[in-house]
Amino acid sequence: MRTDLFDFDLPPDRIALRPASPRDAARLLVVRPGSAVELEDHVVRDLPDLLRHGDQVVVNDTKVIPAQLRGRRIGRGPDAGIEATLIKRLDGARWKALVKPARKLVPGDIVRFGEEGRVCYLAELDATVETKGEAGEVTFGFAFHGPALDAAIAERGEVPLPPYIAARRPADDRDRADYQTLFAREEGAVAAPTAGLHFTGGLTAGLAARGIAVHTVTLHVGAGTFLPVKAEDVAAHKMHAEWGVVSAGTAAALDVARAAMRSTSDGVKWRPAVGAATAPGSAANTV
């Protein structure tokens, strides 16, 4: 299938630069294939009334890290500005990252992220380019290790914004809260699972009151969600791998829900709802 079939025009005034407030006031499109009215406009807080007793909702408990670092190459010719997005931790001191502009780095280069830190021993965060791969991927070996490195990244890093937002405004301190879901527990994502951003404590209480269970999985959204699709055919597009885990408890609950498939009076088959938190940039989120 040609990728240009997915092209569409999106007016700038239709791109939200901040989340809805309260979060569950965001718009929700309900699709009912085969029914007399296939498309219905709702808001997310309507979700408990749209589901049924015994349905199961699955949310992602990944937590976004401040994975975007800005610095400069030092020690070889004039300093060169470097932007890095951390995508995978390899060990206590090494990260794989996407960098721009990659052409300015070669193995052995040192990149300094920031100079003055709020914590005295983190005055400088240096990283050595160990390897350089395709499409701007590099492996950084940092001067700090373990918790000290985590603290340095948290101090200097920014939450990576989706490209359609980053093109219109810089990241700020509000984004650290705005781009975490109610369920964020397990650090590792470089982007938020956006469907989960619309949940509030009141919404989850409403689901529980209706007998609708909420289960968690962990899927660390990777930097591939930000990368453009350059292939002319979707079959030629290389997908980035992402790390995830489904607990035995969640799997068992969903098996029970699937076994409870029923038929409505008009013969339309339905399954208890299973929610999927999708990556930034999605045209729609599934619940």
C-alpha cells in the first residue's frame, strides 16, 4: 500500500498545543460498524456509560523520561550543536540515541550536555560517541553511571514533544506533567501513550462503579513514533522495536473477557472492550 494514501491536510488551528482541561473533557469518537449510526461524538468522560458491566479496559503504565538532551560537540574543531533523543538504555552508563545532525559526529567524539547544574557534582554531563549507525543512531558512553546519570539526565533533559507540536512551540516545565498519564509507573518511554492521557481519577472511579475493570500493561513507547515514514510503500518501512510486558494477571483477565463474547439482539457480535493506548500522532485512540 502506498504511503501517500495516508496524506491529509490538517489546519494548524486544529492542532492542540496543550491538553484539554480537565483531561476527560477531550473529544471521543465512537465507531459502531454496521449500526444505523456508525459514528457518534462524545467526550472521554462518557466512557463508563459507553461500556458494559464486565468489560475490561487496558492501560499502559509506562512513564516518560526527559529523554531529549541538547549539547555541543567539544574537542574537535569548532563546537557543534547536537540534539540527542535517548531511545534505549544499554547498561548503567550507556544509551542508544537518535542525534541531529548526525553528520557532525564520529566515534570518539565527546558531546557535552550543559555546563552548569543545580547539583554541584553534575556540573558537566559528557558523553563519548562509541558507535554510529544508520539514520542518526549513536551509542553514547556517559561519564556518569547509574543513579548519578539518571539525576543528570533528569536535570538537563526535556520531554520530547511530538513533531507537530515541537514545530510550533518549545518544550517547557508544564510538559513534564502534561505528558505523563495517571497510570505512569515504569520509567522507559520517550513519548506518552496518548490514549491514557485522557484518564482522570474521576473517570477510573466511574468505570469501577459500573463494574468495568482497569488492567495495566507496560509498553515503553520508543523514538520510532517520531520518525517520518520515508518509504513509498508501507511494506518497505522499517519499524523500530519497543519493549513491553503483559502480566499473567492481566492476560488471564483478558482471556476470560474474550471467552465471554456475546451477541446483541440484532445479531451483532461484540467483545468486552479492550483499550489500547497509542503513540503520539495517532489520528484516533482506541478504547
